[in-house]
Amino acid sequence: MAATSATTTAVAVIRDWRGWPTVTRALWRRSLRFRTLTITLLLTSTAILITCVTMALVIQNDLFESRKDEALEDAARAVNQAQVTLDSAALGDEPAALPELWDSVQADLRRYSTAEGFAGIRMNADPDAVALNGFSAGLSANIISSGLSNRVVQFDDRQSWQSVGLDVGGRVVPGIIVGQQLQVPEAGPFQLYFAYDLADADNTLTFVQRTLWIAGIGLVAIVAAISFIVLRTVSTPIVEAAETSARLASGDLAVRIDVHGEDEIAILGRSFNAMADSIESQIKELGELSLVQQRFVSDVSHELRTPLTTIRLAADMLNDQRGEFDPTTARTTELLHTQVQRFETLLSDLLEISRYDAGSVQLELEATSLAHLAEDIIEQMMPLAEGRGSELRLVAPGGYSPVDMDPRRVRRVLRNLIGNAIEHGEGRPVVVTVDSNQHAVAAGVRDFGLGMDPADAERVFDRFWRADPSRQRTIGGTGLGLSIALGDATLHGGTLAVWSELGVGTNFVLTLPRRGDALEGPSPIPIEPQEPLAELGDATQPIQLADIPAELFDRGSIE
């Protein structure tokens, strides 16, 4: 039936092209296969387009840079050889010696350079200097811009270059002109310009771009074919199940799903058939016993419990393995299990805890500024704090210099600590402090909420433990956040300590070593707060962290 319906729709679209928008909208609303295939093709085409454009730009830049470097090296070699010839020549008092030497230098330039053309232009020099004429070989002075000429005149010890269009064989091709000064004894400085043809690089780039576009179009076609085959294979049982369910709902109690294989879809089909068998048997029985309708409802409810439980187990199993499925099957599992989000979070935390227990966690270290990282987390948590009526404040006298850490894990620790402070801060300010010393960097998160007694503070890092079980969390969580945060701190060779007092508030301090695997010396932030909220005043207003030059970090001049 699905194939017949699809064929009928395709024929209708071909016959009446003016009805394409209507048919497309109908397919989008009614066909999961069409919708998924369309989204897959759009996303794939976008990804391939971005990849091709990026590769083309990178290759274009690399080709140009490579050819430019070759031109600069070639021009520098020719000028250096000419300068050596001029500096080593003994002119004496012979008036014809310098012109002969100048002709020899021009010959050397032709011999040592691979440029398409070159030219020498005399600069404004001392009127008492020997007069030498400039020269031009295949390079017209008209295409030398004033900007390039000014740079050559201004910098006597470096090369300057400019991209131009060169006339080669009656057609304009991309090229580059390299300019540099040449010091001629007794005659003064000359501007030397070399023109290089980049047509070969342009042809290579055109070929690469054409190849990329052909490959991109081919990839889209291949992805479309693969997606269609996979979608057809996966969605056909789903379409059959939907049609069977509709027929069953319309009263055709004998209809069943054709089950093939032993996979999850087959398990779901068998469960559906078991449910249909149960419904059919109950309806037939209650058709003969129409006077006992209440018993019918009870029996159906009882008989449905087992197949529905089986369907739920099948849906759970599908959801646990949806990372291995294609997007269509993954979407189907999400429709069968809409309450999976919290379970996924809990499963993720449990897996993370299990990794710590197994000792299989590895850090991905990057040089990261803890102060800037804390500022980013505060900006992310600001809407949540405003929703709870709390004010996030930042005090950052130190912690700017980069320290090797796993930024993803440290972000998770800070996000958990700040989220807990907002949750339990009773709408009062939350102060985040970042500081450092020669041994470590630290971040403290202080709230001024209800606090905890010492016995509760000792258990705050226990798994699934809550200080007040009767209190409802509004932010969410699994009860494993602080335990994972402690594991992240320990994995860095650092510590995560807590101080709390009933009616005063709570202070968590994360301390990470600057180098090595163990802390040396005390934490830059004391675990017990030194000042109450009333004494902080405006000192804790959010500040804008300055952009510190990288060379200062390298010298270690900022702590």
C-alpha cells in the first residue's frame, strides 16, 4: 500500500506541476520518510557546500602564498646577486667602467631571475652622482602603482609586492610584481621590479575548484541514494505498523504486522501483534457476553498491561541504542519515548561516575585563563540568576594567566557550583571569586542562603545525597553533580572544598595547580570567607576582564 500511495503521488506531481507546492506541503506534513530525506539532503548539501567553499578558499590561499613566496625568493636571489656584483666591482677612474658594469648587472638579472619581465627605475639621487639610465624588459612602468613605488622608495632594506593583471600573449592573466631597491655605486639607488606570471596557479585553482564541485554534487547524489535506501529499509516496517494500527482502530481485528528478523523493530511488531491478539480475543469473548461490559473493560486493561510493558521495554532498548541508528530511526525512538531527557542526563552522570571508578578518565589539557572562563560561565548563568532574583558578582584580582586544564570539565564544575548557589541562595547575591598565586589558581563560589550544618557539609559530595530531601529542585539535576565535580578537581590534581554555616551561607573553592599533578602550598582563596556580604559593597560588582597580551603570559609576569 505504501508503494502504491507513493507512486500515485509521484504521478500526480508529474502531471500537474502547478500543484507541486500543495503536494510538497502535504508530503511534508504526512510523510516522515519525505521529511527526513529532505532534511538530510538539505543539511548534507549545506555541509558539503561549506566544506567545498572552505577547501577552495584554503587551496586558493595556499597556492597564492606558495607562488608569492617563490616569486619573493627568486627576486631576492637576483637582487642579492646583482648587489654582490656591484659591491665587488673595482670601478677606478675609468668613465666607461660603470655603464659596462651596469649592463653586466642587467644580464645577471636576466640570468638569475625567472621573472616574465623586469624593470629598473632610477630614484631621485644626488645630482653629482653618475648618470645611469633605467631599463625595462617585458615590464611596462605603467602597471607599477604609485603605492608600490612609494613602499619601495620608503623601505630600502625589504621587498614589496603587489598583485596585478599581466598582459601575456594578448590576454590578461593574474600576476605579481615584486619591488626592491638596488644600491649602485657612484650612481645611487635604483628601484628594481620583477613581474611573475601566476597563470599556472590560476589554472590549477580552476581545476581544483571544478573537481571539488563535481565531487560535491556526486556526494550529494550518493548521500541521497543511500539515505533513500536506508530510509526505505527502516521506515517500511514503521509505515506498515502505522497502517496496521489504523486498520485495527477502524475495527479490522484480524489485521497483523508481518514480523521478520529478531531486531528491535521485530520485537515491537511482536508486542503489537500480542496486543492485537489480546484485544481480538477479548472483543470476541465480550461480543458473546455483551451483558458483562464492565468485565470486558477490566479484562482488556489486564491483557493490555503485558504487551504495553513489552512495548515500553522495546522503546527503552531502542532509545539506549539510538546513537547507532540513522536519523530516521533515532527520531522514531524519540517518538516512542518522550520522557527520555532526564534519564539520559542520569545515565550520562552514572557513566561518568563509572569512568572515575574504573580510572579510565583522561584530561584534554589546554592553556586556559580561569578568570575568563569564570566570566563566560557567569554570562551564561545570568538569565537563570535573574529568574531566581539573584545577582551574580565577580571578583577577579588574579587568575588571568593561562594554566593547563581541561576547560570542558572546569566549565562543568563552575556551572554546577554556580547553579547550586543560585538554587540555594534564597534570591541573594552570589559572589564568584577568582585568584592565583605562584603555585595554583582558584575559583570560589559563595552564596548567602540558608547554609548547612557541619554534618551535612561533610556529606555534600556523596552521590544522590541531598541536605533537605523535602525541598524541590527547580533547576534540575541528578544528585551526582558535586560528586562529579569533586572527581574533575581530583583528576586535575586539585581540590574542591566546601565551607557552610546555617543562616550564613555556603562557599565552595576549586583549586587547580599551575603545573604538575599535585598542589603545593595553600589555595589562593581561603575556604572560610573573610568578609560578610555587607562589607563587600561595590567591590564585587561585575568587572570587564582586560585583554592581556600573550607575551606577558609567556613571561609569567602576570599572576
